[in-house]
Amino acid sequence: MNTIILFVTFLALSSSSLAADQDGTEFHYKSGEVADPSKWSSIKAEWKICGTGKRQSPIDLSPKIARIVHNATEILQTHYEPAEAILKNRGFDMKVKWEVHAGKIVINGTGYELIQSHWHAPSEHFLNGQRLAMELHMVHKNEEGHLAVIGILFREGAPNAFISRIMDKINQIADIQDGEVSIGKIDPRDFGWDLKTFYEYRGSLTTPPCTEDVMWTIINKVGTVSRQQIDALTDARRGGYEKNARPAQPLNGRLVYLNEESTLPPN
């Protein structure tokens, strides 16, 4: 029993906002484990919302549940710039963290500074009922501490250009818990995505404490990632975190917007 407790408390969180700065966790993803997603709400009193909340994430996205809008320039603007970054192996995911200001997004007039990015495999959000091969989360925070996360989905296929660019760095620290390596100046736009069409909804962290204080933007255009790249990122995770995706959560009548505008102003 002591071995199980030590093992669980050693594992670390891997999702949208707490993943911004914290690494310790007491939960798991594997079904049947002592702290799997179905048990998160009972592990700690402050995690109760994981089971009782009505705005939990991730969800299954499709045009059927969305309200179509055409005001991208009013909803979301990006203001990114290249900045020095590091790659860190947290044991449960690979994280790109900028060492200095790398820009921000502006949602409905509120600025959210980019904090870090990390990958989930398989994807956390579903698209038209399908869970895809991988999802990248770009985590932003405003001055009040509220979060905005851009999610980019990938299916298995051709190699992802950005991951190819840093593959040697991923391999360099793949077996080093908390290993870090510089990856030079990284422009957040280098991840390979666009904002021509995107879903937006209000949800939660996808890990405990599951706080319902996240503005989610999920890019509708799906990218590709190779099997070798998926394996490189998942093999770097340990202790059952090879798959670090929370199950889809009920919509509970929330509004989901699908913005189909095709152009945005230059940064």
C-alpha cells in the first residue's frame, strides 16, 4: 500500500493551467488505477468539482452543437514574437517554456500572456466524435490569473515540421526526469496552425482541481504528426502517463461557438 501511495504522489500534472507552473500531482489517467479520472473528485475536497462541475473539459466538438459566428477579428487576435525557450521533460509530458516574453493573445479586448505549451497524446478534445492522435495546448494567463488555452489537433500522418525541428532535443532528454535543454528562439507561430476556423467555449482545467475558469479555443484545421514523433513524445513519459488524456465531459447545455471567418489582420 505504501508503494502505491508513493508512486501516485510522485506523478505529475500535465494539462492546461496548473501545468503552467506546477509539477506535483496525486492523480492518474489509467483506468482502474487508485486515482484514475473517475476518482479525481473524491481524492481531495477541493477537487470535488471534477465530478460535480457543469463546465468541465475536454468535450466533443462538432458543427452540430455549435453556434456559427463570423467575427474572428473581434473575438481573438494574436501578438506573438520569437523568444528564447527551453524544452523540459516533466516525466508526464514535454513542455516548451519561454524564458522571456513571447507575446500574447487578446480575447474580447483582454490580453493573455503566453506561458508555455505542451502535448497530449491522444488528443483530449474530440472532433466530430473522433479522438485524434495528439493535441498541443498553448497556455495563456491574464493579469487576474484567468486562463485561455489554444488547442491544436493532429492526426497521424506526415511529420510535424516543428517537432522535426526539435526531435534531437526530445531524444536528448527523453530518459532524464526533469531534464531541460535550450531550443533557442522559438516563435509560437512555428507550431504550425492558423485561426481561420476555430471553436470557442468556456470550460475547465483538464486536470485536478478542474477549475472552471478556462477560455478554450480549439483550431478546427487538423495538422499531422508522424508515428515516430508520437512515440518520441509518449516514450518520454513514465509511470502510466504514456496516454495523458482525460475522457470527454458532458456539454451540459453550454454555448459553443464555431468561427468560420477566413482572415485575420496581421500581427
